[in-house]
Amino acid sequence: MNEVIELLVLEDFRIWLKFKDGKEKTINFRPFLGKGFTKELLNYNKFKEVFIEPGGGISWKNGYDFCPNYLKELKSEDQIISR
């Protein structure tokens, strides 16, 4: 099962994710924001409040979420992250 175990919010509405299997990817979430209740996440301070859900997906306080299987399938920007 796919699970996000670590995340890091980057600039320009991108998030680096690390999955339980060790795979890493950077996803641009900007295309998913701006309509309906996702509009508030265009406020970068609110966007940065993303967290990992118990099931390994990611979510925001307003209830907007992504399941880990979908995240695993999304195109990565393949950005290398130095921590």
C-alpha cells in the first residue's frame, strides 16, 4: 500500500513527498487550487498547513485531501531535495 511518510512544502505550491517504499517526488499542486473551497489554499500560509493523514494521504484543515495512491500516480517534477 502507498503511504506518504514525509512531506516538505516548497515554493510555488509544490510539495516534496516521500513514500513508505522509499520513492520520492515533487508535485506542483497549483493546478488543483483556485475553485470552490480550494480557493482559500491560494493563500500560501494556508497551503503550508498541509499534513499527513493517518492513512498516508495528505490533507488541509478545510478537508481538501489527496489519497496516497493518487499522489503516487501524479507526475513528478523530479526536484532533488537537500535536507
